[in-house]
Amino acid sequence: MIISRSSFAGQGKFGSRTLGDNYSTGHYMGYSTTGVMASNIAGVPLAGADICGYNGDTNADLCTRWYTVGSFYPFSRNHNARDAVDQEPYGFQHAFNGTAITYTDIIRNSMNQKMSLIRYYYSEMAHVSRQGGAFFKPLFFDYPNDIEVYSHQNRNIMLGNHLKLGILSDYGSSGINNANIYFPVGLWCEVFNRKGTQGCINQTVAGDRPDSNLPWEYDLHMREGSIIPF
């Protein structure tokens, strides 16, 4: 498997790409989504940022939040500088927000969700390799005539042709902000939910945060008429 830090025209035909040395801050976690989209637009669909950050010291809150976002990168990896504090998931065994759940539990859940979608990821990436296009892409790829999709592009991402990822984080802190989550006209249903049809959103409304007291950074919805294998 070829992983490049620098890249060149057509590099996506031969390997994947990391966005390079980032910093362990919420703002760089935010930059990562547009960076992965830019790589896809440039023909490198298998791209990702260093989860938890590379330069500087991360912490349990930031690293856990970054895992919930980074698990949706086409290429997901935790990568760290030698002079930074350790950031292996098993190092965050302390409780989250006074609950019985640890930060490691939340990270493990994010990794399991990535693996539960791996058949979908492989299938969509196979289509891209044969037919062109992008996997981790802005909404205007699929909805170019909807003027609203050109706003808040780093918060609203299509994963292939059937899943929409909404980023809820304010990046600089662990605060949640639904105001920048946008749904094009149609029916969108939560992927990870137990609410049945009440987990669906019709037409164009702001997204609801998932029913959880955990620091989820996203909501994930399936486009009407889609089938997602797990």
C-alpha cells in the first residue's frame, strides 16, 4: 500500500495520500474535511488527515472527537510526532464527563462504525476507480443547482452517492452547532438510529444531534432509495 505525503498529477491512480503534518487543535480537525475533499477533487480519493493531530500535544477530548470525524475519512490513521504526548486510544481509559463510559469506548465505537461501513466504502471506491468522480465530496457535486449547498461546505459532505455526513462540531471547542447542517430537498434517514421512520428528515431543515450524551461530532444520513450493506 502506497501512502504519499507530497503528491503529483495522477498520483491517485497509484496510491493514497495523507494531508501532511497537521497540528493537534480543533481548528486543524476542521481543516481536515476540506483537505480530504480537495484531494478527492484532484483525483486522489483515498485520502485522510492525521487523526488526533501530529504536531503538538493532543488530549482525550480532542482525540476522541477527531476519531468520530476521522472514522469517515476514506483513509483513516492515527499518526503522531515523536516529541508529542502519546495518543494511542487505549491511553484514554478515564471516564467521559463523569459517566461509566470511557473515551476509549467512544473511540472503539467510531472504529467499529467505520468497519461496519467498509463494504459500502469499497463498493463506492471501486465505482470511482472505474468511472471517475470523487468519494468524499462537497454537496455541489450532486446538487449543483441548489444555491444553499455552496455554504458551509466543510460541514456537509457526501460519502459516495448515498450517504451524507454532517459535521456538528464548532471545531475550536467541544460545542455542538446544528445551524450549518443542510439537507437538499428529499428524504434523508439516519443510518445509526433506533427511531425507525422518525429518524428521517424530509425536505430542507437543520439537522438534529443524535440522541446521545456522547461527544459525537457528526450525523450520518442515507439518501432516499439507497441500500447500505453492513
